[in-house]
Amino acid sequence: MNYKGYEALVSFDEEDHLFVGRVINTRDVIVFDGQSVAELETSFHAVIDEYLEDCAKVNKTPDKPFSGRFSLNISPELHRALAIKAAQSKISLNTLVEQALREAVS
């Protein structure tokens, strides 16, 4: 599920017969639930709207859904090989890695 850039994963609680959602792209803990898909979606929208309102009330910057930046630790050998491949392809190392990642998720 996606709302205002916030992504959620949903599971079904068999014991309580309830859909339970958790926002996954923020450090803040944001959960919601519903007995039907429509109720779940309404609850998701409401909890995100409330989160944003609460942040504004206390002058807190809400966690932004993914900035597009992340740190990656790899071996020096792989780093070297990637830098050489990027140079040979006449593209930046960042572009090479982004292309590889796009391929991986398509």
C-alpha cells in the first residue's frame, strides 16, 4: 500500500481476523488495522494524516519516505572492478550501480 509516499506491508492476523499494516519506510513506528480492505485503506490514510499533523504540532520534521541515498559497504576489490567498469562505459560509478539495481528489481 502507498499513500503520500509512505509504503506499508499488510498481513492477516488469523486469530483476531484482522488485517494489520505497518509503514516500512520510516524510522517512526506507524501501524494500522482493519477488518476489510476498505477499512484497512481508510485506517492507513488516517494514520498517515495523523502522523503528519502530529509532527507539525510539535514542530518535528516527519521521517521522509526514502531520500534516494544509502550507504553500501563492499570489498575493495569489487569497488575497484565497478569503478573500472564504469570508466570503460564512460558513466559514473553511481550510474553504473543505479542501473544494476534497477535491473535487479525489474
